[in-house]
Amino acid sequence: MPEKQTVIGRFAPSPTGPLHLGSLYTALASFLQARSQQGRWLLRIDDLDTPRNRPGSVASILDTLDKLGLHWDGGIAYQSRQLACYQDKLDYLLQNHWLYRCGCSRKMPGSENYSGHCRNHHVSPGIPHALRLKTDTWQVIFDDLLQGLVTEQLSGPHSDFIVKRKDHVIAYQFAVVVDDHLQQVNEIVRGCDLLTSTPKQIYLQQLLGYPTPRYVHVPVIIDRYGFKLSKQTLATAVDTHNPSALIFNLLDLLKQQPPKALTGASVTELLNWAVAHWHPEALKNTQTLSIS
């Protein structure tokens, strides 16, 4: 019998501020999914969007993960150290005529749903431009562990998406595909807010000859107004003064029903129980979880 492939998961926060409840919720789900399968759990800092990065954020993220016992395997990967690799893959797509320059402004009429204006127009390399990926009417189908079968046509608002921004920053959709391949990630746990990004990333994986990981999109936490917890909605940093209580509450949010007997248990005890009893199916077909 062939040897079973080791599961490799990851958590990839952006250093735009301290971790909030929503990001820790996803981190814990990712950690438990990997550890429950005796897999590896990696940490990557997605620091390409330099205008949004905040000093001290990386140290704060590492400190929070450490206090909660969410210890990663190996060294920490940083997107900012992979620029040459991104450029190499962009050059490959350019040489194969999958990319084209786009000088469109976000203020142009219809720019929310890209019209394909620049696909058939020459845009001089001397003017500010983004790089867009040709998609045509490619259909992507994948089976998400929690959200089921997803079918997406890469047309309309999903067509010809940007892989390198006009300000020269590598776009998330492109960088994350290369990053996950470099780290040999084969299972990705993340929030349902990124579900619509997955077909684009699978399309890129196919063009670059990369294997497609298994996807597990967990619900996102929303506040009482219906907004996802995020730095944009001013979600506050988690209080780590009582890490055991925080882990217990996160397990409850993940619908893992930790027994009351574990109230006040150590972080190690809680995580050991959670790994042994991890039941992601409790989150099946759920895209949001509301907290008051």
C-alpha cells in the first residue's frame, strides 16, 4: 500500500494589527484540523501589502499564538522574501500569453465588473498598469469539506482578475497560490469570506501545474450588526490574560462542545482534548456565526 501523505496545513495572518477573535477562531480550526490528522501546521506572514502593515504586528501575532499553545512547525515563512519566485512565475505566464497589461482605473465606469477593455488594446509598459490573467469562460469545480460542491464560472465579476497591482504589489490571489505550493500545503482551512477566491486560485494552480489542496472553509464570525469581525470593522484584539478561558470559548464557537469539567483546565489539557475530539462536521453548511 502507498504511504499515506502527511497533511500540511497553515495559518497565514497579515501583519496589519493584533489578532482578533475571528482570526484566532480560524487559526484554532486550522491547527486542530492538521493536528487531528497527525499533520504539520505551518505559519506564514502575509506581508506583501506593505501600505497596510503595522509595526509590532508580527511580534504581537507570535506572542498571542504562543500564549494559546498554537505552536507551529518549522520556521516562519514571509511573503516579502519570495518576490523573486513570484516574478519567475509571472514571467512564465507572460511568456505563455496568459497575462496582459491593464491601465484601467478603479474610477472608470463599470470597473467593479471588469469589462475586458484592455485585453484587446495595447497598453504601453511605460504607463502605470496592473497585470491581469486571462480567464475566458473557464469553469472550476471543487468539493469543500464543509461547504460541499462549489461550481464557479470565471466570467463576469470573476473574469480576468489582477495578479499584480498597479502599485507593483503582488496580488493576494497570485501570491497565496505560489506560497502554498512552496510550503507544500495540501489542506487549507480558512474563512468562508474567501470561498469565492478559491476558484481563481485553483485556476492558477492548473495553469502553473500545481496540485490543488483540499479546502475547508469554516464559518466567519459576524457581529450583532452582521459585519465580519475584521480590522476594517475595528474588531478589538483578543485579551490573552486568561488563555485557557479564551481557548474554551473558541472551542464552543467551533461547536466542539467542550465538557464543563474542562472549565479552568490548562491550555495544554484543552488542546489535547480538542485534537482528540475534533469534529469539523459540526460546522458543515454554515457560512457565518453570530456573536452578540
